[in-house]
Amino acid sequence: MLKHTFAVYIFLFTTALYSSSIEVIDAYIRAVPIGLPNSAAFMKIKNSSNKIVYLQKVVSTSAEKLELHEHVMSGAMMKMQHIPTIEIPANTTVELKPGGLHVMLLGLTKPLVVDDFINDFSLFFSNGDVIQLKHLPIKSAMNEMKH
Ligand SMILES: [Cu+2]
């Protein structure tokens, strides 16, 4: 009985110790027709800590290169631009969405087919958090219109 209680205590302690202040919600990758080299990933990133956190790096075997991008106005045209980090202010949720911030996938290594999944997609944050998405859905760009 004593042993049992001790095990529960250890479990609670480690859970509290490693509980993350960063949460990734509603993440998906945009499906693209076969032959197109690039795509993008979108999601909401929630920072429930009292400190600013930066998304610094994304690693996945689904593309040769992954970059953090934003959209900026260039004259009358929207243009994508590579940025070093994505800032997640304290106690704020930042949305990566079409026409805004996104994770750019350059040089796709496999077809991105609707209803399929990407099984490795890791996000590295400045506070040391690493979020590994193992079931990242691939969705049609048409779904984006519904929002
Ligand atoms: Cu881009």
C-alpha cells in the first residue's frame, strides 16, 4: 500500500515538473496537388506562461527545408518573407493561418494527400519546450475558406 502511494506521488511530481506552458492547437498541413514543391503548416500556439516565448525551429522529414514565414504587403501585393522566429507573447495565443504567419515546407519529400497524416513534425521553442506532432492532418485548402 505504501509502495502504491509512493508511485502515485512520483507520477504527480514528474507530471507537474514537465507540464508544458506551450500548447499547439488545431495544427494542419495544406494539401497540394502532386508535383507542387511547397506547402505550409498552420496552427494555433498557446503560451500560458508569464514569459514571452519564441518558436525557433521546426523539424520534419516531410520537406527538405522548413522555414518560419510571415506575409507582408509589398506595394499592392502580399508577399511571403522568411523570419527567424515567431513570437508568442505571455498568456497569448498566436494563430498561424493562410495569409499570415505560417511554417513553410520547401521541397516536399512526399505527396500531401487530403485525409493523410504527417507523423513527424517537431516544434522547438526558446523556453526549451519541444512539441512533437505525430498525427498532423493534411487538409484541403478549401477548408480554409470556411473560417
Ligand atoms: Cu511561406
